[in-house]
Amino acid sequence: MNMKLKKIIMTALFAALACVATMSIRIPTPGTQGYIHPGDAIVILSGIILGPFYGLLAGGIGSAMADLLGGYFLYVPITFAIKGMIALVCGLIYQNTNAAGKLHHFTVILCGLVDIVFVAGGYFLCESFIYGIAGAAASIPANIVQGVSGLIISLILYPILIKIPDVRSVMTELKHAKH
């Protein structure tokens, strides 16, 4: 199969997986009308596995679709931007740190930390215009918990996913395309 077609198909699959992971397990956060979910792990892994560009599309579209389908219409563009940027940065980090060696788990942890900062900071910034600073600050603790759960779940899923031949071939192709 053509590698570009394989990347497009995997991007669609990761977008669907991000949407389902975001919508499947929802732990409501008190006072914010939001929820904690495992979707951030898929966003992180989208960037790592698909690279910056395709990761941005998968993480951004999948997460935004979850907001759209879940009735969080105001958050669709915000989520697309924040989750897309997380996947983009994770893809760049993974490409640059793993070019020199086998820092895979360290890199996944680093990407999880990016997720925590971008989710807590990004939603705070956007929500401060909507709810004011105090209202936006109320969502920070839940967003940190969500980011930590994304980090832990991505650490668990990463070694499983890279054993899948098609996933490994896309990652190998990205590594060779960079150099």
C-alpha cells in the first residue's frame, strides 16, 4: 500500500479513536461542566506515531468531533486548536529526541508534560475570555488531572501500539523522511 495513503488512513483511524476515547469514559468535573477523559493519550500518541502534521489533524479533528457530538459547540474550535497543537508539538519532540537514540519512554513522558501544560494553559487562556479569570482558573485542577491521566495511559499504550506492523512502518517512514 502507498505510504501516503497508509498515513491518511491511520490519521482517520486515530481521529476516530481520539473521539471515541474522549466520549467513552467521562468523569464529570465539579463546578466546570467539563469532564476528564482518556482522549488526551490518543492525542499524544497521534503526534508521536503520525508525526507533527498528520498528528495535528488526527488529534485536533478527533477531539473537536467529541466536543461537537457531545454538545460542547463553543469548544469545538478551541479544542481543535489546543489538541492539534499538542499533537504537533509531540510529533516534533518525538522526531527530534529519538533521532539520536532510544529515548522512547522518556519522550512519551515529555509529550505528556506538554499535554498537561497545553491543556491547563490553553483552556485557561481561552476560558478566561468566556468565563473570566476566576471561572477559567476553576478548570485548571481538572485539566491537570486529565493531562496526568493522558500521560499514564499513553505510556501504557505506546509499547503496545508500536508492536503493530502498520504503526511501526509509519513511524519508520517518518524517521527516514526527516533525514
